[in-house]
Amino acid sequence: MSITKPQIDDLLNKTEKNPFLLCSIASKRASDINNMLHGQHLRVTAVQDIDDITTVLSGKDSITTAMTEIEDGTLSYDQEEFDEILAKGDTNN
């Protein structure tokens, strides 16, 4: 029995079994979610005393939301572009 949901093995299968790619995709999405909700956070805290609006809105933190989106296929990457970048050795993208 695993306590990690979604399971890491399932997530790695979606990202060429590359833990660095998985981490990069999930962290970029979590950052986007946090940035998106920042305006909502400022508005809601004026009404009620809540530190993290992300948890209030979805019941999950932003990294869990990102991982779930990877698992269900909502969030992915362009495999051809990724392979081209790896071939060039360009890591600035």
C-alpha cells in the first residue's frame, strides 16, 4: 500500500521515467497555480483570515494539483521539443 497519490511510478511513466522532467513540469505548474491564485488570496484575506487560498479552493496544495494533472493527462510536455533540447544540450528552456 502506498501513501503517495498519485503514485510516483505512474507519474514517471508519463515523463519518460525521468524524475527531473517530472519535477520540472510539476514545479512549473505549481508555480503557475500559486501565481494565478495570488490575486484571489489577497481578495479573500480581506474577508477572512486564511493563509493559503489554494487549500481552500481545491482542498489540495498546488503541487498535488500539478501531480494529479500529470497523472490524468491534463498536463504534459512536447516530447519532440524536449528531445531536441536534450540533443542540443540547451537547458535554458
